[in-house]
Amino acid sequence: MKIKLLAALMASAIAMPAHADVLVENVKGVTLDENGAVKRFEALVIDDDGKITQLIERGQDRPRTDYLEDGEGRVMLPGMIDAHGHVMGVGFGALTLDLSDTNSLEEALDKIRAFAAENEARPWILGRGWNQEKWGLGRFPTAAELDSAVADRPVYLARVDGHAGWANSLAMRAANITSSSKSPAGGRIEKLADGKTPSGIFVDAAEELMNAAVPAPRPNERDLAFAEAQKVLHSYGITAIADMGTTIEDWQAFRRAGDNGSLTLRIMSYAAGPDQMNLIAGATPSPWLYDDKLRMNGVKLYLDGALGSRGAWLKQPYADDPGNTGLPLTPPAALRNILVRAAQGNFQPAVHAIGDAANAEALNAISEIAESYGGDRRWRIEHVQIVDPADLPKLAQHGIIASMQPVHQTSDMFMAEARLGQDRLGGAYAWNSILQLGGRLAFGSDTPVESPDPFAGLAVAITRSNAAGEPFGGWRPTERVTREQALAGFTADAAYAGFAEGRFGRLLPGERADFILVDTDPLLATPEEIRATTVHETWVGGRKVYEAD
Amino acid sequence: MKIKLLAALMASAIAMPAHADVLVENVKGVTLDENGAVKRFEALVIDDDGKITQLIERGQDRPRTDYLEDGEGRVMLPGMIDAHGHVMGVGFGALTLDLSDTNSLEEALDKIRAFAAENEARPWILGRGWNQEKWGLGRFPTAAELDSAVADRPVYLARVDGHAGWANSLAMRAANITSSSKSPAGGRIEKLADGKTPSGIFVDAAEELMNAAVPAPRPNERDLAFAEAQKVLHSYGITAIADMGTTIEDWQAFRRAGDNGSLTLRIMSYAAGPDQMNLIAGATPSPWLYDDKLRMNGVKLYLDGALGSRGAWLKQPYADDPGNTGLPLTPPAALRNILVRAAQGNFQPAVHAIGDAANAEALNAISEIAESYGGDRRWRIEHVQIVDPADLPKLAQHGIIASMQPVHQTSDMFMAEARLGQDRLGGAYAWNSILQLGGRLAFGSDTPVESPDPFAGLAVAITRSNAAGEPFGGWRPTERVTREQALAGFTADAAYAGFAEGRFGRLLPGERADFILVDTDPLLATPEEIRATTVHETWVGGRKVYEAD
């Protein structure tokens, strides 16, 4: 049978009022434009779809709209974008007990006891952040001490550095740890004075014995954790994030939120390896889902470890560990296979590379594969911490994006000097050199490894100094970037790194109305003021998703 | 800041033309109404959302709409709903070589050779349906014969009954099968005359040695398979299906289709076990997604096997295998645990039960759990083939749904007599008894185990006879159902069984416009005519998704 058009579609001929347009008025608006230039404005208009339709500058007439929002004279910035984080890690972190602020064993035990009482339904009590040095204890705590706080359920708590865990008796029983348990290679089960009874402390590889016994999160716990992650990130002014290492479980939690209308964070997702990539997205990246809130962009892979544990892969041995150069976690052939597999499906690879050997290898592998797989692929290297200066120019080739975390520079600087010595730091955290050579930056936090606070990141990016202002004048200060470059790194350039330019990252007509209202203009304030920024409100797609108390 | 309403929303005050309404005119419309009564009509109106707004009966005025469809006098029925199928199985079946129509080894080899040539990109050639008895071969075929057709890639082909597989040399090499390979328990690696060299035939448990070597489908193959499944099912007039045993890979393929707008089949999904249920849906069933096209309803579990392989769990030993009663695949405690876990999340369990012991156990377990988990839960038992007449009344308790496949009755009837003897068949495929006792039926096909053709199912449901009209008068004919009951089983009652009533399954205002145009009225035609029904068009949500050539 045939379709006949009986009447012309009339809808477009009828003048409809823009019935849900919103004018956000009385703000000190700051954004970067398409050329990276600063643009200031006093108001903007949001349409029914949550997109910006107009920026209003000083002296311009305001249009008539149906709703009016008074910005109360606050600074309006584009929503902050974290180019490298771990969303579910943030969420589960928010759900577990944080002992990092405790100053004595007694204080910690009180906090553990109270947390267990507040969380009666949880079958295990999990936490992190204890530090017996800070407590002035002079020894590790014991299972018996932990039992005195919680004896009805297993408890397992990670040390502040993640290199040791503290279990109570029920947790050890669940893990089948007894007097006859042997320490595994690379780890140690601490013993009591009798030399046999496990003390409750598990160091390095021995932690895995306990972790294997911790039950996987229940599905409602994942949803709760994701809701917490959104809350935490929005409270820091973050409206979008690149999630590094998305598993199918993570993805399903994101989708459940999207399906039930509670997804408020924009997530550019990089799968935890190529199998998860194909399971989640199929043969090609997902479309943008839920009004540009979720997309599986590509795949995260690990080329080496980290400097702290001397797992970063270096060209020469560690200065403080002669003979050790670290190791590639992904052998050359496997790296190239994964890059090809990703490229064949138009997935975007994001290669973790910290040491100079790892960065050289990532650059070489990408250069080789890019010969066959051209076009706008936005190959990403994550961290890019230590690069041989001779390799730096390669970062500008093939459109490679250096996805870096400013705060890592201040957290790592003295350790990096110990690990490498001054002579090998010419390409360390080399933000400005990368830009000067024509490369592209995107800035993030690596949350929950660091705080997700982008204002701390902005302050570091323009100073190379930590929160205490040290070192005075900045560490290797020629690698500072300008305020505008720093803001771009946490907004427009982070969007570009995730193929999201034009969708969000700038406050321009046609983009999603993702913005924050803060008390500080990061282009004008002191670094201290930038660090102290208060986020009053966070908006995503024209909807308020966070408001400070 | 505060929101102020500047103007009342005006949209509702403006009279809009119903600009995309469609009048489907000139049909012989048949549906069941909310009370199960037959309703006939001549036209219907579909709105912009693909929902029915009006049924027009003889003599009623037609409304003015913008589009007109001429049904050319055909019979319009609600879209058929298959209450038990395996969607991806249908799709992968459509992508693999079907040898069931070959009448000689030579014909089969020609067909295999041609298929391999047409499918150059496939790394393995997979197929099914060969039968050396039908070929008059008097022996199994060999790997060498298969090599003569395809020697450049592994080939592995399942026998028509699935109890043997035929491999070529490259497939055996991929599976590491050599002269020293031993037959596993419960299976046999066939040997050549030398008694050592594997012949290429793998029987029963030995099939697993080959299946383990067959590569998992690539992601684009899954998408292709799902597209094929939709095509096949729509061509039979099926607009919705309960997918039994959905894995995360299946679900992702469904979602990809939903995300890119190519999902045209409505899927009520039952996960492949409780872990997949939680991985896919989280703590509770998914919402209806994509305009009522996809929902994770619950979980499929297996309580026993099948009659053919004597895996069905019986109260007394098999008549043709004394001492064997079959076995429960899920022990009592595990069954109850899974039912409780599902009920706690408001998931709907669908318990496969074929033998009378399995059905008794399913009924008992559901009755026990239903004491604590009341409300409208629609516990499902799948197949319900052999029930002790003493247990039949329990099917009407707790709202249990008997999800049955009419064609299984004619496929199995003589085998069932052999397996059980006449005296134990009083509750066999007892559709009418279940209805008379106040139970609820839903009808399906178990495709790809049987053809998905619902018209074959309708014909069997009202006759208890197979396509050859045998046995004359029907097998245990008191268990026939009426034409209206049969139609309900494949439409409204199958929707109810998946919590979809009011969304689809009837042609009534407010429901999705899922309908088919056919040449035969199943309430008036002979069983032979019903079986020969031609589906001319299939529509889902007011969109044509299939049209016969």
C-alpha cells in the first residue's frame, strides 16, 4: 500500500512562543571562544533543549523569555571538564570510610565504630587512609584492636598509600588466613610476636589475599556509588569527565542512570581494555547518548606503571634504584595490535605512559599505526609525565593529545627528582613545551588518586607551586601555562580530547548550557584565591545539578 | 537564585493540527478486547507517537487525517507475540549455513563450497542441519570430504539433531585434535578405519572439544545477527518476543540497535541467570526503553533438560529407560535462592520445567516463595510439558503463567508416548485443562528450536494435529483451545506474561500500533489455510518494518 500526503505539515508555519527559554541574567560571564580568545558577557539564554541560544554582552538588549534566573553577580564559567578520572572510583571512595583525617589509633577506632553503626546493612566495612606514622603509634595496628571496634562483620582498611591493608579477625577468616598462611612473593603477612599468628596487616602483594575475599559490590551499591560520584564531581564544578577504564559494570550503572533520568554528569568513556570496548560499544564507538551525556569513545591501555612504585618504564635505570628501569606492561606487538584493533573500529586509544621509555614507545607506536590509519583520530597519551626532550616534538605529530594532570606535578616533583635526578627532567610535566611545539593539552585530575578539584589544577597549571606556595617561583617554572591555556585545558581542550567540541566545553550558542557560578574569576584572581574558589551552583544542560548550602 | 515564571505556558492553548495522524483504511480488522472478546473493525487511526487513537467500525465516520494507508482489504491482526524464543539464536542461525534441505553428500559439499565463496570474510564456516541418513550415505561423512569443499578455513557443521558435529582438517587443527586425542566421557571422537586418525565426526560430549575452538562472534557479527533475527521474525508477523536467556552480549546488541534507531522488534528480556540479570539490569528490572521496545523483565533458569535426551526430570523412571528419572539441573536450595533473589528485586522468574517432577518442584518452590513475596509477580514456568494431573490445579495459584509452545506438542507427541507411556500423559501439553482450572497461558515457539511461525502454532493449538493433519482428530484432543484462546496466547496473553498489557498485544486505543496485514482470518479459516497464511506487511509502532515481495 502507498502513503499519500493529505495535508502539508503545518507546524513550522505557526509562530510558537519560545515557551521554555530561560534568561540567566546578572552574571560575570567568562568563556573561551572558538579561537581560544576570552569572551566576557553579562547574561545568556538557554532554550528548551538545554542549549545556549545567545550570549548577551554589556549594553546589549535582553530578549523576552519566559523564565528569568538571577545570577546575583557571580562569576559564570563553563562547566569544568576533567580529562582523566575514574568515576566509579570516586563514587566507591565516597561510600567507604575515610580515615585520612584521624590523628590517633583511638580516634580511628571511634570513627570505624561509628561508621559501622551508621551502615548496618553493609556486609563488609571497607575504608582507607589510615597512617600509623601520623598516629605516632610506632608500629602497625592489629586485628585485635580492630575487633574491639567491629566484631560482627569483616572490616578491611587500606593504608593511606595503598601499600598495606588492615583486617579484623572476621575479614581474615573470610579470606582463609591462618597461622599457616604463607606470605606471597612480593608481599608480607605481618605476624604477631609469636612469629606465627597473622597480625591483621597485609603488605603489598599480600593485600591481594584479602582483596580477593571482599565481595563484589551489589548492583544497588554501584548505583549508589555512581550517584555519589556525580554529587562529588558536581560539587567541584565538574560537569563532564573522561572516565578512564570503564568496565561493563560501570557502563551499565551509567546507562541505568541515563535510562531513569538521573544521569547529570557527561561521561566520555574509555573502556578497560579492548574486550570491554567491544562488549560495551560493539564494532564502533557508541553514539552520543542521553542528550550528549554519555559516549563510549575508545579504549584505555596501560603501557607502564607509576614513578612512586618505580613501575614507570625509563630509558635509563632509576637514579635511586640502579639496574631497575621499570617494565612495559604491554609488549610492543600487543600495543600495536590493540592500537590497530581500536583504529579499525574508529575507537580512540588512550595510552597510559609515565616514564620516558613508555612515552617514546607510545609515540613510536602511534606514529607507525597512524601511517595506515589517518584522519582525525586524536590519539591520546595519558599522564605524559617524563618525556625525553628529544621525543617532545613527536607529540605534535599525528594530532596526538597529551592528557595531563597538573596536580601530579606538585605531588610528584620531589619524588621525580629522586627517581630520575635533575638531568633527566628536561621533559618532565612539560606543559608549555608541548604547547610551544604545537601539541595539544587536555587537563584532568586522575581522581580519586588526587582530589577532583579543578581549581587546584588551574592554580598549579599557572604556578608550578603547591598549595603551600612551594617551591617559591614554581618547579621548572618555564613549563607554566597561561591562565587562558589552563582554563582551556579544563574546558574546551578537554572536550576536544573527547570529540565533544561544539557540544560542550564553551559557553557559545549551540553548545549545551553547562556552566558554574563561582565567587572567583580564575583569569584575574591570585593563585591562592583560585584554590579557594567556592562553587555556588553547577548546571548541566540548562538544569541546576548542584547548589552549595 | 530563584526561578520566576514570566509567562504561562502557551502551547496547550494553541490548536494544533494532528499533523502526523495516519488513517489505515480498508482492512478486515480483528483483535481481542480487554475482556478477551473478538472485536472487528474496518480502519484505525495512528498518532504521531505510533499509538492507536481510534478503531473505526462498520458505518462509522472516518476522521480527517494527514496520511492515508490503504489496507487493500486485507486481514489486520495484532502483531504476533512469541512468549518464548531465543532472539540471537534466530539471528546466528540465519547467518550460518543450513544443510537441512540437502539430499546427498555431493549436494551438501556443493552448498558448503558456494557458501564459503559467498562469505569470504568469515574466518570460520559454521553450519548445521546435515543428516547422513537422509543422504543415504550409510556412514558418517569425513574431514577429507569436507576439505574437498573448503580447505582454506576451518569448517564445523552440526548434525540436524545437534548430537554430532562434522569438522574439516583446519577446524580439527584449531581444536588441537590429533591421533592421540581421547574421546571424553559421554562422547566419541570418530576414527577412520586405522582406528587412530580422527575422522572429522564428534559425537555428543566430544562436540565440546570443537565448540571450544570456534571463535566467539565479533561485535559486528552480533549486530548483523540481530538485524537478521528482526528480519526473520517480522517476516513471520512477529512484532514482539520474550527473549529467554539474554546474555550481556545479547543485551548490548539490542541496545546498540535501540541507540541507533534500528530496533524494530519489541523484546521482553529474561536474563541468562541471576548474575547476568544483575549485570544487565542492576537491582531491579529496567524501565521500558525505546518507546516500549525493550525491557529486562526477569531471569530464565533451568530446572531440568528435555524429553528427547531423557534429561527431563520425571517422578517415575522413563518408560524407555528403566532406572533413569532424569535430574534436576538446579538443586532445591539453589532454585529457592534464585527465586528469592529475583523476587527481592521485583524481577520475574521464568523457570524451565519439562518433566512432571520438574513441574511439581517448580510449582512447590513458587508456592513457598509466594508466601513471602506477594503481589502481581507473574511467576512463569516455561514449557510445562508433562505435569502430573494432581499438580495441574497449582498452576492457577499465585498467578503462575504457563508459557507453552503448541508446536512442541506435535513435534514431541510420539516421543512422549515412548518416554512415558500412555498412562502418564494425562497432564501432557494440557493447554485446555490449565485454562479450565483458571490458569493463564502464553504461547510461543522456542525458536530457533522450532520455526518461529505463529500460524503453525495457532493451527496446532486448535487441532492438536501436525502439518500432515496427523493424528486425525488430534492428539489428546480435549486439550485443544478455542481459536480466540489461541490468538490470545500469541497476542494479548503473551503481552500480559511480559508485563506489557496496555502497551501492545491488542489493537485498542492507547496501545502501540503493532499490526500485521495477512491474507487469512485465523478465526474463520481452516487449519490448513491458517498454516498457509501469507504475511504481507508487519508494522511496529505505526511504522512498516516488513513487506513481502
